[in-house]
Amino acid sequence: MISLSILLLAVGTESSVVITEIMYDPASPEQSGEAEWVEIANLSSSRVTMKGWRLDDEDGVDWGTFDESLDPGQVAVLINGDATSADEFRNAWTDDPDAEPDFLIIPVSWGSLANTPNADNEVLTLLDEDGSVVAKANYQIGNGWPPRSKNGSSIYMPSPSRASMNVGTAWARSKAGIHGARACKPGGVFAKPDIGSPGTITKTAAPAAPATPPSPSPSPPAPSPEAPAR
């Protein structure tokens, strides 16, 4: 079973649900984004109720709403519920499909994710029940973002934060064996060994501060001059 890994995650300084990983160009055949998925995580220190939330983009396609809750530090993966199921996703992306994963798998009505995104296309947005923006990632090719995949790998934030969602250099291309990334087991719509880390987020530790050098020892007092002999 793939366990949820949250390494040194400082949830106390964040207060939002964040888009943390995007599988927008899988190697698996896709006509309508069948094998695409989006990972989100609650980086706050409080439980978040996601009633009537939905994904959206600039295309105006109805992605459909979902109702779930995320505990502090918990992760959810939104999948194309029009083409696949939670069971099929679990079979492809977890080591033990019979075990309940540590992350949520949420099938939703899917729009589509651009395979060659730019500054105007794709603007992936997570909206709450009132239509207010919870998270937005304007991923693209260029401008510091990871280059287009040649092997069906996702993009993810090695150090997830709300402030970094639209910073291209804060994202990396998934590589098997790094930060929980692995190749999925082909089956159903996941026909090729796509690479990603759904359900796993990481936070790299800040460099340790250099040790403070010890204070120099005080110099010994100078010897007193000897009194002249009489």
C-alpha cells in the first residue's frame, strides 16, 4: 500500500487547499482526458469541508461539483469520473488495491487539460461553493515550467505552498523513485506506465543554520613586572 508521505510539512503557516500535482499529458491514450488527474492537499491546520467545490478552467466546460472533507495535511486526487472509477485508479496507482489508501480518490465530471498549455491555456482553478477561487495554477510550457513530458509523467510541487502555485520553477517533472513517484500498473484507461505520485506530497527541509562559533576565550592577564632587587 502506498502510504501518504508528508515530510516536514509546516501546516501551521498555510491556510488553504492547494493544487499540488497535475497529470495533464499521460502516455496512456486519451481522447477526453480519461487518464488525467489533479492532486490537491489541505496545507492548513484545520479540517476543510469542500461542499459544492469544483475544478474549472478557462474553457467554460462544466467540471461538476464534489462534496468531501480534508483533514489537516490530507491529500485528495480528483479523477475523470466520466471515464474511470476510484477502484480502477486504485488498481493502477497503489501497491495493494484491496487496502484503503491514505488519500481520497474523488471522481468528478471532467473537462479537459491542455497538453501544450500556455499563459492563456491552461488556467486550472479550484472553486468553492460560492464560486470563489480557492487555488489556481496557470501551468504552461516555458516561463520556468517543466518541459513537456515524453513518458507520461506528471508535474508536482516538491515543496507545496499557496504562494508557489503559479511559479514555474517551483514545479518539477515526476521521476520514478523520487518523492514517492512511481509508474502506474497498466489497466483500464491507464494503459501505459504513466509516472506520478498521487496521494503523496513532500516538503523539503530548509537548510540548517550554520552553528554559531564559540566566543573566543579571554586572553590571560599579562604577568606583573617583577620589582627591582634592593
